[in-house]
Amino acid sequence: MLRSLVAPLNSSDSEEFVLRRNLTPEALEEALGGDCMLWLDVVDPTDDEISWLERCFKLHPVVVSDLRREDRRPSLLVYADYLFLSLFQPQIHANTVQAQEIHCILNSKFFITVRASASSAVDSAYDRVATAPDYWRRGAAYLLYLTAQFVVDSYYPLLDRISLQLNKLEERALESGDRVTQRSIYHIKQQLINLRQMVAPQREVLSNAIGEERLAKTAEDRDLFRHLYERLLRVYDVIDSQRDLASNVLDLIESQQSTQMANAVSRLTIFSMIFLPLTFLVGLFGLNFVTTSPEWAIPLPGVWVFALIILATVISALIMAWYFRRKGWL
């Protein structure tokens, strides 16, 4: 689907600003040859639309190949007539962070975005530009800045969501460090790793954009892209801090599991120590005391012997339990 905004290239404040929308491909070609600037937003592009872009804007074959792919890294490529760069907008789908690629092509007369329909950052920038004539007077570089700004802003709600999940999992880990909590934290760490892989190359893109004359012609434009670069650095720092928090929560769960294991072993050891004298007494009186010559027998009736054995085992068990409790082991 092709969406377009076409405005006069050199309109003054006194002139009436006329913004045309959603022109046909033939009208877009005519506007491109005239004194106009356009924003062409290609949503879920088809092969015919990409072929039309290649023909109309004289795109390099490498750029066309990149537009057809969905596995690029964020990058900035400089050509004689235009600049080509890619940005990534993060989204969570099925508990996994996925990157929505936004390809941007621009020069002084046009700004083209090629992306999937799920990339909401372009929609926000597109709607804002459609209602603000002043943005057009600042050139195509400012349109790129607005798009990149909404892309960077899309990281913050996602990081806030991950931070809230980590805080809840940390509280759950303090109560009971079960395997479900551990598995959830592993998922979050994978999400943070995916975010880090998206943010790191975008830092390089914005850093290169600051030094590109066609993007940052004035000191004001350089400050805009420098501001985006600094915000992306803060996003990167937040991702690293949340990765550290996730690792700390995992360490806390493992420590709790080790403590629970040690307590279980201690209890088993204590119970075995309590039953040790019982086993000794029962085994001792289970021996055969009758010898061949002379015979030796316990000079008590069997009922008394049985009662003494039961009494000795109960007293020894109580003494052992009292001693372990006094030591704080039980």
C-alpha cells in the first residue's frame, strides 16, 4: 500500500500551505519532477511496488535487495543521490522480542519509508507531519528525525513492562524461588538480549547521522540527532541494568534453592542421629545371649525387659531432640 504526502518545496509563511495526500504513482512522479517535496510511506510492500520505487527513484540494486529482505541490521548507506538507513522498532510477540524493520530513503526532495503495517512509530510520525506545515519547511532530515524519535520512544514502554515483570518476579523469588519463576526470568533475559542486539547497531547509525552533512546541515539538526543518540544510549544503559537485575534475581533463586537443599540435608542428618541410639538399643537386645556353657540370661521377666527397652528408646530420642533444638539445628 502506498501512502503519500506532497507539499511545496519552498513555501514561505505568507503563502497558503497546500498539502496533497495519497496521490497516484503517476502524480507522484510528476510531483517529484516539479518543485515539491514528498513523504512516501510504503506499507507491506509488494514486488510491483518495490520495482516501481526502483524505477522511479533510481535505487541501487543493493538497496532494492535490502528492501526485499527482513534480516538486515540497522545501518546507514550513503549514495550520490540519496541516503539509505534502517531502523528497528521492538515488539513482543509470543513472549519473544521481535524487530520491525523500517527502511528509510531520503534526499532533499523526498523521504521514503518502507515497512510492515505493525510499525506504529511511522504512523505516529506520519500523522503528526500531516497536521504541521512547519515540519515540511525544515526539510526531509527533520522527517527522518521525527520517525527515529518515535522509534526510540517505542523502547521505553517495553522496558517499563520488563522492569515491572522483573520486580514482581523478584518479590516472588523472595517468597518461593520455584522453577516457574526461574523460567520466566530466563525469558526476560532473552528479551533483553534481543533488545540489546537491536539498540547497539542503531547507536552506530545515529552516530554516523550526526556526521553526515546531508542529514545534519546545521548545528540545530546535529543537536536533534545528538539528542536521539543520547536517548538511545540511555535505553542501552537501562537494558544493561535490567540484565544485571535479572541475573541477580536468578542468583537469589539459586541461593534459595541451595539453602533449601542444605536445610533438607540437615533435617535428614538430625533424624538419622535421633534414630541412631534407637537402632543401637534394638539391635543390642536383639542378640542371642544364651551361650553353650554356662548359659547367661537376663534376670528379669520378658515384660519388664520389653518395657525397659521401650523406655530407653523414648528417653534417648527425647534427649537427642532436646539437644538439637537447644543448638538451633531443629
